[in-house]
Amino acid sequence: MAVLIVKSVFSFQKLVANFLRYFMSPAIYLRKHAKISFKTKLALITLAITVSPGHAAIADESLEDGVKAAYLYKFSSYVDWPSTAFASPTSPFTVCLLGSSDHFNNTLKKVIQGESVNGRKIVVNEVQALVKESGCHILYIGISDLQRSAVLLENVRGSNVLTVSDNASRGIIGFTITNNRLRFNIDDAAAAENGLVISSRLLSLAINVKRRE
């Protein structure tokens, strides 16, 4: 058994090394290693995000969804929600998706399957509308219509929700693609308004940060 574990560790390290070698074009790596499990692929993407934070290269839409999903899951570890954001000590951690594609939604569900945040089970809700007491802890808005997304964000303003958007200027965290790389901005002032505390480590990875007063 010990030998098998060691072999597995070294095999994984080899995969990581090869992935990082192809890091500037990860889609090539993933295509060449199609038999790798979905979880392992996303683990490697997440590792790459950690090793080279905020610099994940985007080669196609499928990979973009995978990296975004990995980011969305990782954000939950670097933000503190007040205890009042949960109905009880055993309440789940809820990620809400609004306006995002079926592919992204399914990708995220695979990423977080069996995972937890501070001992809380993570659940995903696909929602069609929002109210201030939505029960969401992370809200991902995959809508390109700036006017509509602004209205949606206003609906949850002041509630304990980490809003994430595909628009760099919308939401507490706004994704943007710069030089074919997925990056993000952080509005820490908006996070403070929603009663959230974002770790300095996550803030340091953002392109731009709007500081809280």
C-alpha cells in the first residue's frame, strides 16, 4: 500500500510539473491528457492559480469556465461572512448562479461536489430573480447586459453576499480577460458595505482594488 501511495504521489507531481510546463497554454495540456479525470484537471488548474495567482491563461471557452469555477470555489476560502449570514450552525454555504450558461453551471457543480466551507456543505442554486434575503453567500452573475446586472446587484446591496460578475466594473469581484489571461478586480468598499471581510492575500491578487474607508 505504501508503495502505491508513493507511486501515486510521484505520478501526481509529474502531472503537475508537466502542466506547469504547458501553463502558458493549458488547453494543449488538457487535450493531450484527455483521460485525466475531471477532478484532477480542475485540481491542476486550481494549483496553477495558486502557484501563479491571477494569471491563468485562457485558450477556449471550456477552459475559461473551468478556471472561473475554480476561482469561484477558491474565493470562499478567502472571505469571511458574519455568523448572521447563516440561519443556523449547520446551514449550508450557498452559491447562486444567475444568467450563466448550462456548461458553466455544470462545471461548477462538478468542482464543488463533496466540498465544504468551514464545515458547511456547499450547495448550488440556479436562480432567476433576486431579493435582498436571497440566502446566497456567493452570487455569480453571468449577464452581459450592464443595465440589468446593475439592477440585480442593487437588489442585494447591503446583504451578506459576495457578488461576482463577468464585468470588471460590476460586483464585489469582477472578472476580466487581459492579454488572454483571466484576472479580476475587487471592490473592497462594496464588500464592507455587505458586511464581508476579504483577506489581504486575495486582495493582493487583484489587478485593481477599491479600498474600504
